[in-house]
Amino acid sequence: MKEPSTASKDEQEIVIDLRSPGVAAVLAWLIPGAGHFYQRRFGKGILFFCCILGIYFFGLTLGDGKVVYASFRTNDIRWQYVCQLPVGLPAVPALIQSQRVIREQKPPLWKGWMAPPQHVNPNFDDQLSQWHLNLKWKFELATLYTMIAGLLNVLAIYDAFAGPMILLPDSKEREPAGSESGKQPDDS
């Protein structure tokens, strides 16, 4: 039977107040780093905010605002948006544009920013083909950046919900198998 170990005076107990983990996770989704600010973990909050949104907006700018759009029409399913959405509020305008353009058949808002491509005539080049032609390699790279930002925020959301993983060293070194108190077995 194992006895509970008592902490020596050199060991310190690490306590992190996660406040309400559910609220922190929702805030972390809405704005990367906001859940960590809520938990008063300001260093991580600033890090996640700057890095995740920096990567996201770099990709969005590189792709002229055309690489983040929501579309689940036949022949135009934008699965990449599933990875971009975890960035939170910065990806929500794509849902508004999708609702407006695809479902309501209205013209896009904000000069077409984050709007799904228009399909004027399915037999000829559509707007998506023009985006690829104009942006060349930037379209795919910009899409990748925005997807990475979303997936990184999934990790940040998990960290806000569950807290950091803390590895503590063992209090004593492991002994070789078959030995007691560091003694080697006798050969006699």
C-alpha cells in the first residue's frame, strides 16, 4: 500500500484559477486570447491574440479577403471554412455573406469581402476561377494560413477550458527493475 507523500519545503504547489472554464472557452473562441484574459493569464492571452489573429489576418490580406468564405452549395463546398471558423468572430462575416448571397439571393455586403464566389454561368469561368487566376499561388497559401490560425485557436480554446498541462518531476529517481533500495541482486 502506497502512503501519501508529504511535500518538502523545496516543492511548491502550483494552483491556477481557471475561473469558469466554460465561459473561458467561449471567450477564447469569440476572440483568441480573450478566455485567457478572463482567467487573468495575461501572457498567454497576449500571445494567442497576437499570434493567431496575426496569422489569420496575414492570410486574409494575402488572399485579398477572398479566401475565407462559407459555401456548401453543390460543386462549391468550402470545407476549408470548417478549419477557419474556430478563429471566432473574425470568421463570422463569411456566414453572414453566405446567408445573404446564397440563401437570400441578395448582393453581397462590404464590397464582396468574405462573400462566396458568384456563379454567373456554370459553363464558363466563374468568379472563383478568376480569383485563382488573379491571385495565383497566393490563394492557396492564404487559405492555408487562415486554416492554421483556426486550428491553432482550437488548441487555445482547449487550454482555456482545461488549463495548462503541468509536468512535475518525480520526487525520487526510478530504480532499476528487480532491485530493492538500489541494491543489485546477488549472483550467489
